[in-house]
Amino acid sequence: MFDTRSLDRTPRVPRSVRWAQALLLIPLGLVQLVAAVTFTIVLHPTAIGDLAVAAWAVTMSSACAVVALRLGRPGPVAFRIAMGLLAAQAAFSVVKLTVYGEPESLVFMGLTIATAVLLLLPAARRHFGVAPEAAAPTASRPRLDDARVG
């Protein structure tokens, strides 16, 4: 007979992390990467500022796709990198809106905010080990080893 209890040893990845993975991988990663490469090829930017924005987009979207694949694993490293990339995504959306006048960047800003919210939910924070209760004990919270016996 086959014992399925041994298959349940790995912790489940919270749904909020899976949704954040999907948003980081597809629209903020692959779709944005294809768009950046396509617009760079079609528009042939020559100004140094336009080339810098194109390089920013390609680098950032590639990193989003790679980090999205790592979010299923517990640990704070992928979480911190993802949050940094989301900050870069937000800045990129602001540049696209203010400098280039592209209101479409508001859609990506919304996706960025949604991804950040998903990663900041308590279940996701516990998964990454960055939950408030996983932080070091403070003076306001007594530590277990502070209790005196006898």
C-alpha cells in the first residue's frame, strides 16, 4: 500500500505568494520584457535617456521573471529582492507617466501595488520568515528565556 503521509512534509506555499508569483512572472516580468525589447527594436531609441530607460526596463523585467520563480521557496532573500524590484517597478511607472506621458503605466503601477500587498499579507510574511512575530524579541514582548523558575 502507498503511504501518502510522507508527501506532506514540505510546507504549502500560501496562495498570496502564488498570486504574487503569477503577477511578478507574467505581466511585470515576461510581458514587460517582450514590450521593452519590441519597442527598442521598433523605435530605435538614440537619446541616452531613452536608452537608459530601455535598459532599465529589460533588466528589471528580466529580474522580475527570475525572482518570481524563486518566491515559492521560504526565506527572506527572495522576499527582499522582490520588494526592491517592486520599488523599481513603481519608479519606472512614475517615469513612464511623467516623462513619456503614458497613462498605460498606471496599469503596471496597479499590478505593482497588488503584488506588494500580496507579499505583505501575514501568510506570505510567515512563509518568507519576515513576519512581525518572527522578528527578534523586543522589550515590550517578554522572551521565553526571561521567565524565572522558582
